[in-house]
Amino acid sequence: MMTDIWLSALTIIVLLLALRLLKSGNGKQIEQEESAEGKFHTLITEFERENSELVRSIAQVKRMTDTQLTGVKEELASLQQQVRELMRQKEELLENIEQLQSSIGEFSKTTTTTSTVAALPQFLKDEYKDIPQLYAQGMSSLEIARKLGMGDGEVKIVIEMLKKQGFLAAE
């Protein structure tokens, strides 16, 4: 397309020069025809030479551009593959984080229950020693009282005392 434009422009210039040469000398037409014909032939030869150089230059630029474009396409494909791999790794990491968070949550519940029960003060009577453990398992004071065969109020007092002392987590 670019070559066609150049070729058209140069053709128009050559024709204009030829017309100018023909108009410039009415009296010396025969002498000038040979001179104009020689100039015209020289001009056409020059035009063809420049045109072929231009075509070679355009072809060279096209080859270089095609080579660069191929390299860019390969690099883009490689980067897209790396992005896909990173996204896969991200998903794996998010799954691992969720698993670890749930494991930590369960571990902290177990640790809190065990450490609280293990660290109970020595002042508790033997009949009250099971109350903190049953309470940590989620049983209500009424359920604990029925299980241990004691009064609900008695169990509530023991639980409140242990909470005030920091041996059970206050709700």
C-alpha cells in the first residue's frame, strides 16, 4: 500500500515535469525534444532505482517487525502460562490457609478446655472436680446438676466462682 502511494506520487511528478518541459520551448521543440527525452529517460531511471530501494527497505522493515512480533507473541504466551500457574498456587494457598485456620480454631478450643481443667485450683472438693470439664463441654448447669446428682444452684455457684477466679471463661 505504501509502495503504491510512492509510485503514484512519483509518476505524477514525472508527468508534470514532462509537461513543463514540453511547454517551455515552442521554437526549439526538435532540439529540446531530444534533450527532454534524455532528461525524461534519466528521471524515469532514477525513479525506478529509488522505487526499488524503497521496496527493499519496506520488505526489510516488514521482516524485522514480523520477527519482533513472533518474539512478543511467544513471551506473551509464556507470561500467560506463568499467570495461570500463579493463580493455581494462590488457590492452593488459600485452601491451606482455611485448613490451618480451622485446625487452629479446634486446637485452641481443645487446649483451652484441657488447660483450664488441668489448672483448676486445689481447693475444689472432689465432688466438684467434674463441673468445669462438663461445663467446658457445653453442658448447662441444670444438666451438670442432674448428671452429678446435686442441686442446680450449687453447680451455678461453683461455675460463677471459677469464672471470677479466671479458671473458666466468662460468657
